[in-house]
Amino acid sequence: MTERAPAPEHLLEAVLLVSARPVPTADLASATGLPPDEVEAALANLAGRYSPGTSGVVLRAAAGGYLFSTNPACSAAVERFREEARPAPLSGAAHEVLACALYLGPLTRGAVSRVRGVNSDAVVRNLLERNLLAEIGADREAPGAPALLAVTDEFLAATDAASREDFPPLDALVSQEELDRVRERLTSAEEPQTGDSQTGDSQTGDSQTGEPQVEAPGSGAT
Amino acid sequence: MTFEATGRSLADFTVELDVYSGPYEWLLALILKDELEIFEVPLRELVGLYAGSRDPEAPNALDRDTDFAGSAAALILLKSRTLSPATDPEADGEDAVAATPEELAERLQQYLKIRRAAEDLRDRFARAAGHHPSAHVVPPKPGRLRVAEDRVTLAARRTFSRLIEPPVAHLGPITVTVQELAGLIRAGLLRGPVSFEDLTRGMDRLRSAVAFAAALSLAQEGSVKLLQPEPLGALTLEPSEPSPR
């Protein structure tokens, strides 16, 4: 009696089941001994089988690989079973630091603080502990060679992003019109002949006119 | 009028915030120790929590209100001071130079973009929060561990470097041998038992040490008995009984 060779989908299911981290396609091909195109085809089949509408387990493409996760619709049951609460959501300051590392990184703590306008060391420390940020090297040109910070694969997985290219370009997040309005406000506030106190105090925006609200840097959770 | 020590009137006040959950006093301690950034603490929400938990009929209500007002005012002061730009008169470098409106506009525009990106990230985190990955954690293979270049260099240097031989120039030529002092001991024992102290009297430390080695050697071959009644006590050497023929 001869055993039938397992189907490619079964091999991939088995490998993905035992990995808590995203597995790149090349690693899946190496582990299963399947050619890459067959891996891709099998992954496409699995994606249909493990989708939020059909299963409590979903196949996600994240951080340059694939991993099995629970369906978010079932998260309450999972958390009750594990008897653990979902980690506290990140603060506004933490999101800003991550945005700095994602779009402007790798960069030093000092550079993060300069962009945000406030010291960000405590936030960075917290993000390092949560493995969302990592020190990937040092800025040899700067005095003291401070560490360079970058986002991690855990960050990509936590944001459901396959790669950094999944995020919208930084310049696309704010329209040129909004940027011009910020510049105009600041420059016009310096002109004494305007005499408009409301304009001079308008860094926080004018909600009555529907203009964008731009808080002072670092005022994330004030 | 008498004043009594009020103690810690806010000891039982706990807060539930996004960034922290627990006793209010610990929250203050974390902020003061820089474990938690003041910007992450929503002060308005904190005041709301206190107002919601306030019991005006409590016997220490006034103490609690006073303590909370004092600590909340300190937090507001701390937050506002941290928000203000640094004004160190001795600071130099580009930060010390007053920024022009153009430079300020550049920085604010950059910050606006980061702020929008942060909002986008917040939504992404929220959408992906319900995913729980497999609980199986496979230990990394040794070959796939991250290798630090510095440590590899150091290990290679240790492996291939030649050990430095210790300097021996201060040591004089060897002028005595075990055999020579073994002969001296045998000669001394011809007159009967002899103490090691008498045997080595007048010898330098090197000769005494070699004499001890010679005595051990003779004892091992059975021609000498070593007697020492107590540990570290006087050592006496006596000739062994001649083996019966």
C-alpha cells in the first residue's frame, strides 16, 4: 500500500500552521519542495478557502510573507479562551513616532523628536519593547553614533501590510492646498499690518471655516 | 484648630486610560520617572474620571479634591512647559537660531503630513487588531540567527591571535634539582627522624619548595615517612623501616 503524496495546499497549510510569523514564498517553496509557481497557485486556492467569509482562520499576506491568523470576527472568543485582554491601543504619540520611522526612517531618536517638536524617548522605548520599532544600525556621522530606528516586520503584520509599499505616499496624505494654507497662515501672522489676532493664533486651525486643524507638534493626546 | 495628617487621600483612585490602567498615584510616579510621556496622558479625560468618581459626602472629600487639584495642576504645568520650545540661552547650533516663518512653515507642513500618516496608522492598527496569529512559535535555527558583525570580528581575532607569552626575564637560572635535595634528605635521615623545618633552615624559598617536592617524591617511593600530627602542623620526616630480606 503506497501513501498518496499530500496536495500542495496541504503542505502549505501544515507549514503555515506552525509559524507565528509571516513566511515568505521562497521559504514556503523551500520547506515544501514545491516550485514557486505551484506555491503561488496553492496560496491563491488557500486564500479563497481561508477568507473571512468562509473560515474562522484567515490567510493573510503580511510583512512580505503569508501567515494564518484568526478571523477578526472571532477575536472575542479567542480572547476569552486565552483569558487575556487585547493589548491597549497605541497612543497618538506612538502613532506619530511610527509614522516618522515608516516614512522618514531609518532615523535617530533626535530626528523623531525634531519632527514632532517634543522629546519622544519614552514613546520610542515603549515601541521598542512592543517590537514595533527596532534599532537597525547607528548614524556614524552624528556625534555619539546614535541608533537608527526603523519599523519591524511585526509592525507590518500588525498593520496588515504586505510591505512598506502598501502605505500611501506621505505627500499624498495632505493636499497641496492644505499645505499652502499652513504656510500662508504662518507667514501672514508675521506681518504686523494684518492686525488680525484670530489669524495670528490660527496654528490650531479654524473649525468654523472648515480649514484643517493643525495642532502644535507633539500635542498628540493633549 | 488642629490639623491631622491626611495621608494618601487619592490612594483608592484608579484610572482607566488607553495608555494606562491602575492607581492614579502610580500614574503620577510613571510620569515623573519618564516611563510614560506626559503627552500620552489625556488630562481632560483624567479630570472627567475624577469628577465621575468623586463622592462629596465622603469624610475626606475636601482632602481628595485638594490633592487632585494640586496634582492635576502640576500635570498641566508639566505638559505646558514641555510643549513650550526650549529657551536655553547657552544653546548653540541651528536649533538656537530663531527659525524664520518659512522654516517654521516647512516644519509644520512636515508635521502635518506625519500627523495624517499617524491617523492612517491608527485606522490600520484598529482594523488588524482582531487578528491572532498561530500560537506555535518555532525556535529560530542557529544558522538563521542574526549575526553581529562586531562579534564575529572579535571571535575571529580571539581564535587566530597568538597568545602573548608571559615575560620570564626576572626569573634566574634554575640552580637546584629535586634529585639533589632528595640526596640531602637521605643524608639527613641517616641520623634519624628530622623535622622539615630543621632540614630547610637556611634555605631560600625556591630550595624549600623543591625540598618539599623531594620529600613527597621519597614518601611516594616508600623510602620516607611523612608525619604531621595536625593539619598545617610541624612536618617530620623519618626513614621507613627497612624491608625484610
